[in-house]
Amino acid sequence: MRRYGEAVKPGKTYRPRPGVYAVILDRGQLLATHQEAPTPEFQLPGGGIDAGEHPVAALHREVFEETGWRIAIRYRLGAFRRFTYMPEYDKWAEKICTIYLARPVRQISDPTEPGHTAVWMPAISGLELLGNDGDRAFLFRALQLPR
């Protein structure tokens, strides 16, 4: 599995953190989330899979929490690894990120997760604005697929 982001830091113990994320496209637009803290950045909506939770259920939950949207999943695009410090959990994590291609179905509410804002942007802009290399790589892959 390909790794994106910073290299593993010697002496740190990384704990696996599986998560699911979505490239949500509609008519050339990307639905992203803007997370205020710990560092303001645009991200693909998604997040960690809770113990005992099915990955698809986790994706629907996370996208709704971070954007307020319901989605329809088209298919799995792939996965990548990322080694990072997660200050909100005070832990070093090996994030195993599974990425799905999805389409928006309906906005139900504003995001329910504090510090998140749903943002529509031209999909091509996401190639520069998304905050991590893995998110950008999978957006690029999704944009290359036949519709």
C-alpha cells in the first residue's frame, strides 16, 4: 500500500487507525470539508472507523457529521497509508485511509461536528487545496476515470 506524507519518525510508536474517506463529485464540483483545528485545512470528508462499525456505515456517518450531506457510494478507489501525530487524540497513528468515489444525494443539515464546514469547490481546485498528498492523489485518480 502506498504511503503519502511524512516519513516514520524513529522512536515513535504508531498505532493503526483505519478510516474511510470520500471523493464526492457533482458536475465538476468537489464537496470537501474545512477543518479549523488543529491546523486549518481542506480535507476529503471522512474519518476513523469505530470499533465494531462497518466501513461503509462509518463513511456515511463521517460524511454526514462533517458536511451535513447524505451520499451514494459508487465504488472503492483504493487505499493509502499516512503516518502522523493526531493531537486531538494525543497519539501517533498509522492512518490506513480507504477512499471511495461518491455522489451527493441530499443536504440534510449543516455539519454536526464542531469545527467543520462543508465547502463546494471546483474539483480541479481540490488538487491544490486539499491538505494532504493522499487526498490529492485520489482526487486526481477520480478525475481521470471515465464518467
